[in-house]
Amino acid sequence: MVRGTGGALPGGATEAEGAPPGGRMEADEVLPGGRTEADRMPCGRTEADGVLPGGRTEADGVLPGGLAEAIRGTAEDIASVLRTATGPDAAGLPVPRSTWTLGEAAAHLAQANALMAELAAGHERPHGDGTPGSLAAANELALAGFGEREPGPLAEMITAQAAAFLAAVEDRDPDVPLTTPLGVMRPAVLGSYLLTHMLGHGYDLALALGRPHMLDAHRVELTLPFMREAMPRVTDPAAVAGLTARFAVRLRGGPAFGVVVTDGTVEVSQAPPARPDCTILTEPVAFLLLGLGRVDPWPVIARGKALGWGRKPWLAPRFPRLFRAP
């Protein structure tokens, strides 16, 4: 459901396109309103909004610790960005690297959050067949039937539907999968999917308005369950045809995972392979932006945000292009 990225997992951005206004790099931990990551409340907070019905904490819920807070916080950060879009022409502002306007991108995000809330409630809502092309077509069809484009009302919808998702998902059995546009997923992975989708489009909206984005290392780490599960489902058949390679992917200061490609078949593991052909080390924010097609590998590599080594280090820039962001 990520749209306007040129189709590949990365999408050919130039260095100018990959850096937010003001010269800030993607991996800078700056939040809307000029806050830094240090200003963010730690995920172990005890505020009332971190307590679930019945006296449970988020750690006791269906979603793993910190994910509910990240979903809620990301939705609020996106709403804060949208509330800065004032004036009669704000909804028509172009979104970089997309054919959508600001109003269309925000409307898609509000619709997607509502769809995720419906899925979390156990309802099946057909939305394409899981292929990037069908998802893009379904997105366009949904937008055509939804008239709201004003940033202010859409900001409220985005936060309200994120809250609806969190309320619905806590009624689910954590081990019973739910049907999604990218296949069946456990509720925790669906939560990771929602976060990933909001971060990708939230980045686009912040870039369009010249505001600091809401990505940080902690939030990116919480996208990994979805990213690992989605990779085999969004493989580009032409890109992996004839390729056999073992990748170790590591987030700087964070976790690692493995991707093994065997003549067009992709398997993802939570641990890196024992003898990788190529090890890739990336800054967490750069990893997600590469994975969602928001930046091109070469500028990221040139700035030292991603490194590759091993028996076949030349595979590192090729790796993101093995996948197509839906």
C-alpha cells in the first residue's frame, strides 16, 4: 500500500530528493516541532494512555512492547505535520517522487488506517490481490470514492483510525492470523505493517511541507517483523531470476536478519546466514527509506549511511532492487 515510489524498493531518487529540506540527512533523529529523539518519552512510560482496558499494560497486550506507543505517536506526529498545512492551496501541494498531491496522500493514509482498523476487528476487506500493481489500482479506486482532501480533517481521521486499530487489535487472539492485502498475518505483524505504512507516507508528507520527519531508530526496528514477512511476497521476479546469494542485513546499533536468494526464490530468517556472500550495514532510518523506495542506494552509500562487504560486496547496492514496494 506504499505508493508513488517508482515501483522498486529503492526508487531512483537523487541525493537532493533523498534529503529533507534544510540539508538534514534521513537518519537525523529529528521529530516534528524540532524535537530530537532524546525528547521522546521512553517506551516504558506509565502514562494513562499506555494502560489498556482491564489494567493491562501495553507489554501485556497483543502487540509487542512499544509498538502500540509507536503507532499512536506516529499518527500524532503525522497529524502535527498536516496541521501546519494552511491556506487554500495546501491540499494541492505536490508530494516529492509521487503523482499524488498532499491532500491525496493524506486521504490515502486516512483510508489505509481505517482499512487496518477493519482488518484488526476481524473483517475481511478485499484490496487488490497482493501484487504491487493491483494494490496501486485498488488505492486509486478507493481515493476516487473518497472526497476529503483538506489536511486538517484528514489529520483527525488518521489519529482516530490509528486509535481504532489499537482498540480492535487488543480483542484478537495473538496467534490467530488476520487476512490483509499482503496475505495472512498475525495481529502483531499487522501492527508492524500499519506502522511501516504510516512512516513511509508520513515521511512523504513531512518532505512535501518542509517539516522534520517522524522516523527514528526505535520506530524503524518495530517495522522489522512486517518487513521480514513482506519481502518474499514483494520480490521482483525479473530482479531475482538466476540469482543465488546469501545476505546478512544489519541495522547499525540494532538487530540483524538474513535473506537467502536461490534462483528466484527468497527466504528471510530472523538470524543472518552463517556464511553470507554480502553483509549490509545500514543506519536504521536509511534502511527503511531504502526499503520503501524513498531514496536511491548510491547517495546513501556515498554518505556512509550504508556499507557492504564480504565475498560479493557488489551485491549490496543491488539488494534493495530485488523487491518492489507495493
